[in-house]
Amino acid sequence: MKYLLDTNACIRYLNGRAPLLIQKLATVPRMDVVVSAVTKAEMFYGAERSQTPQRSRQKQEAFFAQMVSLSFDDNAADYYAMIRATLEKRGTPISHPDLQIAAIALTHDLILVTHNVREFSRVNDLKIEDWEAEG
């Protein structure tokens, strides 16, 4: 079983603000955890805007070096179009980065790890786990 970490999961892990997420991630083999280039872009942008850009970026790079990064490719573009059209017809759109992340998860049949269940649950057939939820 493979997991795709959403941007908020990465941020909260690196900030140490999600003990349940940190515990769960420690139990999953690193080869079963991936990130997307979209999440990396969002994280790197956040580092650039931080008060300590170099230190933030180094911390992020060390974390990301432990896992494979998946790109937004042509297959993901097809999923993106279908997801976006469906959500717009329903009047329940989500952000473009989240659309891309969801498309990557669907393309690779991954479980998306996110605390943003409310937004991602709008995407049909997307498997989601919230590792911060008490359970």
C-alpha cells in the first residue's frame, strides 16, 4: 500500500505539530511513502517566503530525499481535467494545487494522506486517510 503525502501533512510533520501523523509515518516503510512535485513546489515557495529560507529549504530537502517524488504528467492531466470539470459542475471546486495532487494520487492509485479531508473528499474515487484524526 502506497501513500501520497499532501502538502499540509508535510508541513505539520516538519513543524512537529502533528504527533499522531509523526507516529504513523514512523510505522510505514519509506518505500511506501511518496510526495508530488506539486507539494514540493508549494513547500519550496513557503520556504522562500519564510524568515529563514535557507534553513527551511534544507529541512525540506532532507525530508524529501527520503522518498520518491511523482511529477504531474500527461496521465495526471487527464485526471485533473475530469476532476475539475466534475467539481465545477457541482459548484464545489478545490484549489488548483489540490486538483493536481488528487490527480497524481488517482493516476498512481495511491492513498492521499491529508488533514484537509473536507476539500479532498469532494473528489470521486480518491482514497484518503487523515493520520491526524483520533481513531
